[in-house]
Amino acid sequence: VQLQASGGGLVQAGGSLRLSCQVSGRTFSAYTMGWFRQAPGKERELVAAISWSAGYTYYADSVKGRFTISRDNAKSTLFLQMNSLEPEDTAVYYCATRERPYERSRYLTDIEYDYWGQGTLVTVSS
């Protein structure tokens, strides 16, 4: 399984970015997906997650109302639309997925995810 994250960059506060994660090596539509981030000196945290069916989504309190996670199963791609970006959103963003398909539980910690992309850096200037 390979995950390739892209779309990071430098943006001013209040701006927007759209991250993408291209997944290969498996049937993308069958698996829970998540976006994590890690800022310098901080632990990695879950930003958003989406179930295999897109029937549920999860957002960290800090990004609710500003970020939207979505998936395009036909293109095996996960997205994170980030609006109203703040300097506190500066971090390396990682996409991740789990080993098992068709799961119904929620997975909110990084140790529960099995496969990871390489990360894409988002820098928000004030």
C-alpha cells in the first residue's frame, strides 16, 4: 500500500489550501482514511477522518467549520480542504489508512493507523 500526499505550501493567514492523498496498491473505497498533522515540538494529532463509506466524518475541535475531509473513490484519492487557515495550522500533514476493510468503528489515534504517506508541509504566515 502506498500513500502519496501533496498540496502543501506557504499561505497567508485566512487563505486556503487543498491537500490530496493518492492511494495505490489496494481497493481504496474499502478503508477508513485519516489526515494527521505534526507541528514542531508537538505530538502528531488527528485532524480529520472519514469512514470507508463516507457515512461518518470526524474533525478535531480546532478545525471544525474550517476543514473538510472528502474522498473520491473512483480516483483513489483523499482530500482535505482547508479554509480560513491560521498560523496554528502550520505543520506537516500526513494521510493514513488502516489495515482492515469495511470497519464501522471510529479510529482517532495515530497508533490505530497502519499505513502512512510521506507528509506535506503546510506553512501559514501571519
